[in-house]
Amino acid sequence: MKKQLLRKTLIIALVFISGFAYSQEAVMLKYDFVKGKNYVQNTQVTQNVTQTMGGREMKILAEVKLDNEFSVESVEKDVSATVLVSVPGFSVHSSAMGKDTTMNFKDLKDKSRVTFSLTGKSLSSEKVDSSDVSKVIGQIDFAKLRILPGKSVRVGEKWQDKTVESKKGSGSPFATENTSDIEYTLVGKEVRDGKEYYKISYTGDITINGKGTQMGMEMFIEGTGKSEGFFCFDPKMSMVVYTEDNTELDMTVAVSGQQNMTIPMTQSIKTIVKFEEKI
């Protein structure tokens, strides 16, 4: 009887120890840029918009597929990396009011030199070259990485990241201030395509405020929303290699001037990003 009790106690202790060891497993979450290396980033964005104007509801579908390349020019150890980001091509498909349109752009020369911190934040950006469709590309934040905490994180640990970003997209009438407050969790290991990664899940709130002018009329925009998803971190490359994001937004555009109107709008946006080393 005593032996059975001792054996059960030992088993419980081993289970507890193994579970404790797993919870203490940690990984350094930062980018490890290497001078001379090249990467390919594939981005797919599907956006469904529903807006009401003049009592009429309009639904719009937009799909963007974009490939860009990251060439690491220099690395300041434990500080930052300077990367030449180029956009060789992309496509846009839209559907609205019964009309489908697809545009394909190839052999583009658009390039920007971006300095990233080791957490993935853009410290500076300089346009190097542009094409005739640079205004369209300007609407897409293509030179962007997922933000990492830049420290060792244990499985199950959470961390917060709050950012305030001012944006004025080329061709857009609005200058906006976008605030995001995101909570991240290191979930654990996950196997995708035969490789083992660390999975980070996240969820958080978004607020948007902005104003601008168009055709002599003042325009104001405000909105709130929620973003959630996950991304996979490759500990060998020390890079985020896959991301899935779902964002839901409720927005209102107010117009005053020759015409006064309020346009309610909802947006559902799904983004998938793949990132891999170019061989």
C-alpha cells in the first residue's frame, strides 16, 4: 500500500515538474538581420467594405496581392539594420456595383531604404526610386514587420504594445492618427510545413481619427475596431515568417461644405503575410 502511494506521489511530482519546465521554456524574440541576406515577403489582403450613402447601401470587395524584397545593406549590432525594400510587382482586384476590375503591375522600380530596430519598428524611411503607380503603392504599408518585444519571453507569458501612428497616404484626402493597443501571448511551439516555430497570438483595440479636404469640402473620419490573429517566429532565422490577421472596423465619414452628409462604414480585413529567405 505504501509502495503504491509512493509511486503515485512520484508520478504526480514528475508531471508537475515537466509541466513547470514547459512553462519556463523561453525564446529570444527579436530580429536577427544579417548583412547581405535577401528575403521575399508575400502579402495578401482581402477587404470587404459596406457603406451607406444617401440611403443606399454599397458593398465593395478589394483584394491585393503584393510581393516585395528585403535586401539587408548594413547591420548595427544589437541596435538596428538598414534594409532596401523593393516592390517588383503587385495586383489589385476590386468588385463594386456589379463591376469587376483587375489590375496587374509588373517590373516596377519602387524602392525605399528603411532602418528597422531589432524589434521590427521602422526608425526611418527614405524613398529611393518610384514608378508611375507609386501613389497606389503608397496606400499599402508594404515595408512593415510584426513588432517583437526584443527580449527573452517564456511560454505562456503576455506583453503589451501600444502605438500611435500618424499617416497621410498618397492620394488619400485624410491625415489620420491611428492608435492600437495590442496584447500578445507566446502560445508555444507549432509545426507548419514540416518546420517548428513559436506561435504568438494577439488581440487588441484600434481607434482612428482624421480629417482632410476634398473638392472644397471638409471631411472627418473616426472609427473603432478590433484586431486579432497570430504569427509564427522562426528561432533559427530569428524572423517572423508567417502572419494571419483579422481586423474589424466600424467607421463614420462626415462631409461638410457644398453638401453635408454622414457615411457609416464597416470594414472586414484579412491579411496573410509570408516571409522567407531568398535563395
